[in-house]
Amino acid sequence: YKRGDRWFFSRNEGLQNQYVMYVKDSEDGEPRVLLDPNTLSEDGTVSLAGTSISRDGKYLAYMISDAGSDWRIAYVLDINTGEKLSDELRWIKFSSMSWYKDGFFYSRYDEPKDGNLLTAKNEFHKVYYHKLGTEQSQDQLIFVDNEHPLRNCSAGVSEDEKYLFIYQTASTDGNVLYIKNLEKNSELKQYNNTFDNNIYVIDIVDNKLLIYTNYNASNYQVLSVDVNNATLENSAVFIAEDANAVLQSLQYVGGKLFGTYMKDAHDEVRIFDTKGTRTGELKLPTVGTFSGLSGKAKEDVAYFSFTSFTFPSVIYRYEVSKNEYTESFKPNIDIDLNQYESKQVFYTSKDGTKVPMFIVHKKGIKLDGTNPTLLYGYGGFNSSLQPSFSVSRLVWMENGGVYAMANIRGGGEYGKAWHEAGTKLQKQNVFDDFIAAAEYLINEKYTSPGKLAVQGGSNGGLLIGAVVNQRPELFAAAIPQVGVMDMLRYHLFTIGWAWADDYGRSDDNEEQFEYLYKYSPLHNIRNDVDYPATMVMTADHDDRVVPAHSFKYAATLQEMQKDHKNPMLIRIQTRAGHGAGTPTKLAIEQQADIYTFLFKNMNAAYNVKVEK
């Protein structure tokens, strides 16, 4: 991507713990290292956790995370000299960095006073403006809601630096938008007044503010409004909702608008003019996932990446005027990917709902019920699972394994309605969809209960805990990672309170308490059941889903297991968090432990070459 007159990219040679950031003075120029996070710690556990380059390409603001924690420290580099400036900003969490003039906006909490950095509830999020070369104590407070401590906020600036946008959230879904005219230093004006919908600014095009939203549009639409009189009531439809595909983003690049649509959990890209009229399509290489364009409104060249299950992530150089792209970078993977195949199937859940699932494996496998199969799911927070490439997944498939990914309700694969159908008092739909996926794989002879493993992380860890409790006989092994396991108390720690829109809360009313208690993984482990072999996974610095969830769940599993027929283990990674920033070395160790556990407990033959 380009900022000012410079070009930037990140690269990993393959076994580096962290990606290295490079800069070039021209598109075809010689790259030089701008920032190497591998030098920040001996074990690679200090990671780069966010970057923002000034519009003139002179400065890099970057955030680091220590041991995978959500807490961030921000610094600034002079890109000309590579010199680290004196700026140091602490207590940052859930924040972007948006440049304006000679500084940037960011979000932070007050310094925790009780010392419980990894467990204490996060309250009173604030937006500040930091001017380069000044102490953090001098930063200007821009936005805080003192009446509502359990709300978060973030800031963005229009590309022309004329407008500031503040997004306030009360949960993980839905927001209120505030707009400030920076030229006139006006007061913040509120665009909408409820948290019922997602409302985000795309850009200013022909003096019209374009808004991406699911207001009155489950699959999202684009609204336009006069930027100086911007309210939801004054807005008009600019690009209407598509009933058959979910609009994921709209970007203004090279004088055109590019809409990324998700249809049946994979992407297509539609091109519109600045009046909102569809004019064409950016054709993708195959069924897969599009990264979005990195480019500017008035520049013809942009970049994007594309990936799928059997298609490694390739970076392309795209010329907008020609609607043509060429390969810019392709990873060197020493394996014949033509020996694998992927397909999408649709199966029927308990209530008759059709649910999509991707299945990937080596060509020519026999459907005789003997294939070791790994079924993965998430099912929450409007988060969609889409095709992606994984080198480590090849190890599984190379040894005869089948990989399946179910697009269950609770995600965003079919818009707001699909998400809400898996929330609060409808959360059981998520578990029913996943159980039906397992039954499909068994009925179609891909596998059998003795050869079927399930895996999921975070909300997906909750999913695994719940379905194993409800249908333990379906599975041979389970890998719940960094899971939300105590549904009665999850809201008491760090950012847990923000998940209530998906889960409900046990202290809201009796109905929600009873519903949560009925499926809570921790509270539904019985002592008269042979549970599948289970390896619970967590990390000591996880301050998103605190490891106490996994500790209690694993201890209860070990206590209640009927006859200790199957192992009930917990793997606790030190110097790691919820997952982001995990160094390559630890990721390899983790994946090796997962496959070893699965191969052993599914009685699966494997042929893995070990190199010392």
C-alpha cells in the first residue's frame, strides 16, 4: 500500500516469529526494513499490534503487545531516518490510530488502579488526540461518556482531514456515529441515536457522506447524505440491499466504488460509479476470499490479496482503469496443491434451516466412514467463516484427514437475520447447526463418531464445550480453545460485558439466567458420561477471555469424568494471549500438540517426518 510517495509491505521469510515491515521509495524500488518486531524480544512474544502511517508518509505510529495481551503501547518512528521518537502512549486498548495534522486520535482507558491488568473490568473508554513530540499527559480528551462506563469509542478522520468520526459501541454489534467538522471546530453532531444497527462512514464522494449500514437492510446497504447536515433521517439509499448477498464493504479507489459481497460464504466484487450505478465486476481467481483494495480515490493502482482453501494468499497489482490485475507476490510452497479439492455442501439443521459447509481433503478419498475428520466452527458475533489457506492444515490432509468448516447461525454469512438467529434465547440454534454438520459428515460416510474431532476458539470454544455436553457420543476428540465456558459470570471480567448482545446476561432476568445455565459448558458436565478425549487450550496472558474459564472447565471435566477412559487435558501457553501476535515458534508447537493429540485419540495412522 502507498502513503505519501512511499510504498509499504510486511513479509515473513517463513519461520520468523513476527512479520517484518518494509518501506520502498518507489513502487519498484529497493525495500529496506522499517520495523522488525523480532528485535523487540528474545522469544518473539512482543508483537506488532497495529500501525498507522501519516498521510505524507513521514511518520509511522505503531502499537506493540506484550505476550499477546490486549493492552497496547504506542510509539512513533521517523520513516526518513528510522529513528524512534520520544512519544510513548500507554493504557491503549481496542484502538485504531487516525492521523490528523501533526498527531493522531486514539482510544484508551485510565491506568488500572488495582493491579489486575489481565482480569479487571474495562470501563470508561476515551478518545484522545496526541500531538507529536508531547507527553501523553498533555493529550487532548476528545470524547468520553461518563454516564455509561460500559461503552467503547473509536475515532476516524476523513481522507481530506476535514471531518472527524467517532464511533460509540455498547456491545460487539451496533454503534452510534458522531461527526465533527474539524475545519470549523464544530461540536460533535449525532448521526443516529440507537445501538440497533452498524453504521460506518465509507468516504466523502462529491460532497456526499457515504454510510455503510444494516439499518433497514439485513444484508447491508449504502446511504448518502449531505456531510454538513448528516442525520439518519436525512439520508437516502445510494446502493440498495441485495437480498441474496451480504455487502461486506465499499471502497472508493481510482474514482470508482468497489463493493465486496459475500454470497454463500465466499466473495464477489462489484464495481459502481460515483452515482451508485453498477458498472462491472472484478473477477476473482476462484471461489474464495477477497482482502479488499489498498488504494486511493485518485490513484489508478491498487493492491489486493486473495485466498482459498487450496489457493495460498496471493497479492495482486490492480489497475482500476483497465480492470486488470497481475500477480505481485506468491508464497513459495513446496507441495502440489492440485492433489487437494474443496467443495461446498448444504445440510439441514434440526429446525429445517439449510446451512452451508465447506469440505476439503485429498482427491480420491473413499467415503467409507474411516477418514479422520476435523470439524471447525464459530457461530457468533456476526463473524463469518470464509475460505482461507493454511499450511498447517495440509499436514492434516496429507495424512488422510478431512477438514470441514460449518457456516452456522450466529455468524454474519447471511446478514443480520442469520446473526440474530444465533443470539440470546436462540443460541441453541448454533449448537443444533453444528451437531447437524457432524451428523451430515457421518451420514455421508466421510467419517464416523470414532474418527470425528471438533475444534473452535473463543466463542467457538463455547460452541465445542456445549455440543460435547449435549452429544458426547458423536465425537472422538475435542479441542476447545480460549473458550467462554462460564456463561453465568463471563460479563464480570475485562471486556466480557460487551458480549451481552450475543449471549444475554445471567443477572438481567430469570429467563436469561435459566437459558444460559441450560447450555453453559461449565455447568452441564455430568458424572455419568464418557466424554470424548479433550484438550482444553488457553494462555496465561489472555485478557479477552480470561483463562479462569478454561481452568474451571478443565478441572470440572477431570473431576466428573466417569471412568477416566479418555484423557482430559489442559494446555496453558505461557507468554501468550487470545491468539493475536502469537510467534511462529509457539504456533508450530501448539499445532504439533493438537495433531499429536488428535492422531493418538482417533487411532489415526499418520506419516509425519520429524526434523531436529
